[in-house]
Amino acid sequence: MRIALAGDVMLGRLVDESVIRNPVRSPVAIWGDVLPVMWAADYRLINLECVISARGRPWHPFTKAFHFRAHPRAIEFLQAAKIDCVTLANNHVLDYGTDALLDCLALLDRAGIARCGAGLNLNEASAPAWLHSPQGRLAVVAVTDNEPDWEAGPENPGVHVIAYDRRGLLEPHRSRLTDVLARAREQADFVIVSAHVGPNWGAPSAAMRALAQEVVSLGADFYWGHSNHTPQGIELFHGRVILYSAGDFIDDYAVDPEERNDLSFLFSVEVERSRATRIRLHPVRIEDFGVRLARGNEAELVSGRMRAKCAVFGTVVEFQNGVGTIMVG
């Protein structure tokens, strides 16, 4: 089984105005030369950091700085990349209120794109997305620590919110996630937890490390972090994988000249006998409101930084012909 993982995909604002709503722009063009790498995988997963809808009004427009919404045509862009699953537990899926969220859920369902992390109630928001292929059955669970006011309840829509500290998950979030992962573990060949947690910048904190390690101990085979605008290191923990942040993949954000948040990776995870055995890191760059394979000095820059970030966790990344490899063992 091969799984392609990308970080945050934000299709709103200038991406929406310049690309999604532009009838001249092909849905394929936004993905550029990254598409063949994505298509080579059995599954393709992204964190959708916007709502797809033509409905709704900005949530708390005077206190929340950014609101991201994409026109329904954005579904065609996801289909062009053959996206199998989007995670919705983040701080932008309710930017335009409940009506827009429900519209987004319906659009994804009609398109046959699996989703997790948000729903009509807590049971739906916390439930795994299930993906099936001859190579195996994949379960994806999504959580976030952002916008706790958006937490789904027994009878109200929202997102799958968690809380944690330096000791790991807090109750009742620990018990709930324990049950969700136990059920996923019984039915899936491989379990991924998508975690939109932590600040926009900086290395993972002690609390974030405690969270990730506990999630893996509870049954996740792969912890897939995002929210941070730049890719962070990979830790191998008891034979399983913690990717602290995949970074930004598509957006219209201003580029910090030091952080270089326009540079990240497409992560290709190879799975054998229900274990990740190897991770390929393909350097990418955000350009013209789309994503492209990074080359030359920019590929060397993001690769060198990732090598150093992984070394903090004792993880070795070997780059050859521009592509990194981590052997999980």
C-alpha cells in the first residue's frame, strides 16, 4: 500500500478568485508536475483548510482574522488530483458557519471523496473515514486543538476537538479517542491520525510531542500533523511514525523569507503487513496559487532543513536525486 500525504490545502481567498472561479484555469493545472507522484499512490490524502460552499456568512468577522471559503467548483480540482480523503478537523472549516459546513459535507459526499474530522454531530466528526483498495483497508481519524468553540456535540454540528498538555490527552478526549482508535484498529490494515494542532511556527512543543506519542500508543500507525506552516521533523516511535507537520501545500499566504513557508514536501508512505516501512519525501513549492516540484537551491534548502529537524529525533533522511528516503525498519 502506498499513501500520498500532503499538508494544508487552502483553496479560498486569492486561490478561489484567481484559479477556482477562473474558467480558463484547468483543475489539473493547480497540481502541476506533482500529479504523477500523487497518482502513483494507492491513496491520496490532504487537509482541506477551507470550506467549499457558496453559502454562509463569516464567523465572528471582527475577531477572527482570516476566513477561507472556496467556490463549489473546487470539488473538480480535488477530483482532478484523485484525492481520496480530506480531513476537516481544523480552524477554517466553519469560517462561514454551519450552513456552509453542511454544504461542504454534501458536496464531498456527492463527489465520492471521503472525509473525517467534522460532521453533523460528535459521532460523525470523530468517526474514521474508510478507504478500500486491493492493497488494504485504511482508516483515517482527524482531530484539532483549534477553535474549541467549534467542537461538535451529541446533537450539533462541528469538528472533532481534543485537549492535551505535557502529559498527553485530557479527559474526556482521551477516553473518546481511545474508543475511536480501538474500533478502527479492529477493522483497518493501517490507521492514520490527522492532527491539526499547535501554533503556525516553531518546533513541536513538549505537549505536542506527548500528544503524538500517546496517539501512536493508542493504536495509530501514522501520526500526520499539520497546522504549522513549515514541515517539521519525523520521529520513529516504537516502530511507528510521527510526522509533526507536513507544512503548507497550496495557499495564497505571504512567504516569510526566513521560514520559507512556500516550501514543503509530498510524503509518500509505503506500507507492508500493516506497518510503514519507508517514507519518500518529494520537495514541493507553492507557486502561482498552485504546487510544483521544487528543484535546485530551493529543493536543497527545504531538504537540508528537514534533515536537521529529523536528526533531533534521531531519524536519518537520505536524499538522492532530489528525493528523500526514511527507512522505518
